[in-house]
Amino acid sequence: MALYDYSGALKNGRRRYQDALQKGRYPYLPVLDDILSYTEIVSEVSLGVMDIPLEKIVGTKTEGRTRAFADNFMPLLPEKSEFGAKWAALYDHQIHEGIHDPIVAYEFMNKFYVQEGNKRVSVMKYVGAYSIMGQVTRLIPKKTDDKDNRLYYEFLDFYQVSFNCDVWFSKEGSYKKLLEVMGKEPDRVWDDEERLSFKTTYDRFAKAFRMAGGDKLDLTCSDAFLIYVKISGYDQVEDKTEKEMLQELQKMWKEVQLASSGSQVELIEDPEEEEAAPKKASLLNWLLPTGTVEPSMLKIGFIYTKTADTSSWTYAHELGRMHLEQAFDEKVKTMAFDQANTDDAVEAAVELAIDAGCNVIFTTTPQMVNQSVRSAIKHPEVRIYNCSIGVSYTSICTYYPRMYECKFLMGAIAAAMSKTDYLGYVADYPIYGTMSNINAFALGARMINPDVKIRLEWSRVKNHRARQRLAEEGIVFISGDDMITPEHASREYGLYMKREDGTVDNLAVPIWHWGKFYERIVKNICRGASEANAMKGKKAVNYWWGMSADVIDVICAQDMPHGTHRLIEFLKSSIRASSFHPFDGLIYSQNGVIRCKEGESLGPDAILTMNWLAENVIGSVPEPDELTDEARTLQKLQGADVDENSHTEE
């Protein structure tokens, strides 16, 4: 029996050997000593006896027996050799008693290389075992700027708290995101129960991932696991069986495929792009069996986190909902559900909307994005849109305005009106979009006054004193909240000037025309525009419209100096016509790094993922523990990975 199985393993090995030769790969096991000959090792750490995932054992420590195996650890030597007899004996031992003696191995860059026990590894891989016990020594390379090296050092930080070597990501920052999704502090060491629970959960997912065909995708199992727990929630998946995980994974497979293809996002920057596109099958043919394209066939639900009385954000979207009904002469029916401020509440609101007949749903804050995806996967017959940027899901569409265009104009106004070189900017949440808004304001101001400095403060930090600190520094011209909260009306919004006696003059206000935004989206729905890409699972669709779409604007005070007013109108017209770009020409960040070269402009991706502050900004991004609970939650969902070397205090 054992010799028969050795023959099977030998066939696998020779087949793998021939395949490697045909594809120009080295056909034998890699040798760690050869790898280390051009790598500087700064530390050796004994990890003791541990459970090593067999898929992570990739080679041998020394050259020795390396040519006895193909690169998948299957044997290459004849059945009647001494090697074949020993392999067969080990196989018999594994079948009847199990292999319990630990191998001796070295770990380098989260891969394992065997010093003693190559045949044991070969047998265990052949029988399809998941892991083998081993006495392991870790070899830590010198820190470099190589991506794999950076990923490895992120892994080491994760290992220090989890003692888990199964997880390996292909993208930087993923270990941090996984800990956030799990609700764990980055520096807190897990207890034994947490480690065991995570390992068993991850092992079940790994099996489900392979069963779903994950080995054929261009991403690691850990990459897929992060997507899975972000959508489903870690607390919800800990007790899932392998079968349940497989079923859920199959439902969200388009999201996994999207990540495998590079999380491509179809940025729709102008509604005219949609109108010029060839007509395709209407979305209503998909939503509604009649195939009618009349707006009256649509029933639209709006989900809010707060009420219109307590939130300026909700109030603005509620005005947008009412505009939508008026724009279509009340042919479009809408419903509003407020105070959906938890995932459970969002899920309940979506279910209520669907039960009421809504076939299109707008979830109006970034906090709702994960539950929006879960609900969209559960209800593929309903189209769900989430108001956010910087995310890539194909189950939903996202939408958000290019507000940095308005901020650039407001910076220019502030610098033109101020008699000093210092302006104030009060930001709210440190998330995608906020950094580009701050920098656009700073660049707009610098265009008018090359010596201007922007003092940055944050309103969503604990015990914040943003406006008080600006007042103490004598800063008069300030960019504050964009909108008024009806329940707590204040003149300190938009761009304003605050005098020493406390009186406030409003100079300019950014306008979010949510009604026009929703009107254009509904027209696209009726036209059957580019959501076809999302429905195919190939790209995520994000509507990222600006002044050219007439969904944002800046309203200036009537008593603004005539020359300043003319300048702003000229800039506004230029931005609308795309003949002027706020992020154009030579731009430095705070640490002196060139972020945009002379004669060039920053592209959409660079603006969306901006994680640095312009050189004339004084201040930094707050740490997570400095933020309020609401801000910290949102920052975890949509926080930009801030370039820690780009900040400065003065």
C-alpha cells in the first residue's frame, strides 16, 4: 500500500518537475542558504515548537536533499531507492499512528524552510494534512524599502500580539485593518482563547475559500478573509461552520473577484459621460419585470443616521429627497427612515424600505457602507447606493461630490479678504476627501498670497477647543462647518470672519446640491447607464461629480469686493469648464516632498487617496484615541492611511 502511494507521489513530483521546466521555473525546492547569501539578517529568534501550516513550507535550509523533491515537496527518486523505502515507511507510520516528531525548520519572510524532516513534510503534504509540528527559528532581515520587506515587518507586529503565522496579506496596511475590523487594539497581546478562536475561524475560512476556487484568484486567502469579515463582521463569523462560510462567500464572490482584479473603480466624473455612452439594457429591465423606463416605476428609500433637526448632513439630504419628488413632478415616490445609527438599525431600515416596495435605496453616510454591502448581497434585486468615497464594492454604487473644488475657491476668497498671513481651517472627520479639501483650501489661499499659512484644527476630537484655539492665536478668517444644524443654528459656518467682539460675517458658503445629485442618478437609472459594469462584478462604480455637474457651488456674500467677486467667478467658470485644475503645478507636502511636478496635475486616484498635508498647512491629523467615538468609528471605515512623515507643528 505504501509503495503504491509512493508511486502516486512520484508521479505528482515528476509532473510538477516537467511543468516547471516547460515554464522556465527552477524545478527543485528553493534553498534558504542560497537566499540568505544576498540577504542581511539582523536577528535570530527561537519560536519554540509550533504548528506550521504546510502550505507555508516551501523549501529546505541547506542544499542536501533538495534535488530529491520537486518544488511542491513531491519525491523525484525511484521507488526502489533507499529514499523511496524510507518515504513509504513514513507513510505507513502516518496512516497507522500519525507523525508526531516535530521537524526542524527556519522561518524567513513568513515562509518555512526545513532543516530536518523533509520526508515527513513530503508525506504530510501528500496525504493533504493542514499542518505539521516544528521547532522553528525565525530569521529577521534588515529593514528595507522593498514592499515584501515592509509587509513582513507589518506581519511581525501582528505576530507579536496574535502569535499567528497563517495570515499573510498582499497589501500594506491590511494587518492594521484586520485588527480594526476585529475590534482589537494594535498593541494588546491576545489571550489563549482569542488565539484559538481566531485560528479555528481562519482555518475554516481557508478551507471554504479553497472550495470556492480561491486558489485561482490573484490574491491571498488572507486578502479574501479581510473582505469577508469587513462585510460580515468578525463577531458574526466566529461561530460559522465551514459550510456556512462557503455559502456566504459564494454570495459575495463578486467582491472577492473585484479585489483580485485590483479593486478597480469606475469613477464617473461627469454625468455627460453617462449621457454620451451607448444605451444599454435599462436597469429597470433588471429591477422590474415590465421593463418600463418611466420614473413612476421607481420607489426610493433614503436611510439617515440622524434626524433633519439634529444633523445638518441629514437635513441637506432630506432637502435633496424633497427636490427629487418635485423634479419628477411626484412621479418618483420616496420614503425616509432616520436614526439608523448602528449596523442593526441600518439593516432594519433597509428591510422596512424593501417591504414597503422600494427598489432603489440611498444610504446617506459612509458609516453605512458595510451594512449596505451586506444588504445588497442579501437582496440582489434591489439597487443600493451609499454616500461615500474611497471604497470599492461591486454590490453597491457609491456617490460623493468633488468638494475640494469649492474649498479651493474659499481659500482664495479668505486670502483675498484677510490682512494677515494666517487663516483658520476647522476640519471634522479625518477620512477620505477631508485631506484634499484642506489642501485645496491651502492652495487656493496660496495662489492669492504666497506667504499664507493655514492653521488646522479638528472639531471631532475629545474636548475640542478648535475655535477657541484659533481665537487665541488671533486668526479671524476661518473655514468652518459647511452647513447649519437646524436645532443648533450658528453663524460660524462656511467661510466667515469672526471679530474680537464675537460678531460674525459670513463671506462664502459651499453648497451641496444633493437634490440635483439625486435627480441625475435617477435619470441615469432610467437611462440604464453604467451600472452594468458593477452588475458584471468587474468594477465598482463611483459617481464623483463636481461643479461641472452643477451638484456643488460656492455662494459669496453680496458685499464682497467687486474685484474678488470677479476673480472667484472666473475661477469657478474655469473649474466648471475643466480648463483649470486646483491641484495643478508644483505642490510640496509639509515635509518638503514634491507631490505634484511642474506642468502636471494630480489625477483622481491621487486626490481620492491623498494622505498628506500641503506645505503651508500648520497642524496634523489626530490619532484615533484623540477622536470622539463617532469620529473614530468613521475613521476606521474610511480613514486615509496618513503619511506620518508629512506633518509638522509650529
